[in-house]
Amino acid sequence: MTSNHSSVSSDRPAAETTVSDAETAVPASVREALGIADGDRLRWQLADDGTVRVRVVRTETGTFADFEGYDGDEPTDVVSDHDAWGLDEP
């Protein structure tokens, strides 16, 4: 993951891993510096000069990650309706 890009800090220690069965690990120091978490993806770009740029694509997690909002016709009041949402009235 070496880069000739001018914004690469020479103060950071170099990290190296070995490729095995077309897989490699991201060194802990790199994961920590970039805040890479389980489920995040790495997007690879290969430049014509042979340098590689890697971008972290964060995984959206949580209960509302795919929630697109309320699409009903009736107005709602979250304070009074909170506990009743999702329940059928008798």
C-alpha cells in the first residue's frame, strides 16, 4: 500500500503484510489510524504509474441504516404514538 502521493506522511511508520491465497491483512496500525471497522470495505484504485490508492468505504450499521422515513398519509405525533407503532389496535 505504498503511494507516491504528496500528502502521504513520511512520519508514519511503514507497514507491510504478506499475501496468501490472494488475501492480505490490513496492519493494525493502519486500521487504527484510518478507523477501519469490521464490515467496512476497501476500494482499490490502480494508477497508470503502478501506485495504488485505497479508500475506506464505511458500512452503515444500526437499526435505522436502511430506514427511508415515514411515507403515510396521516400526521403522526411521536410522543403519543411511540409505544403504539407496529401494534394492531383491538
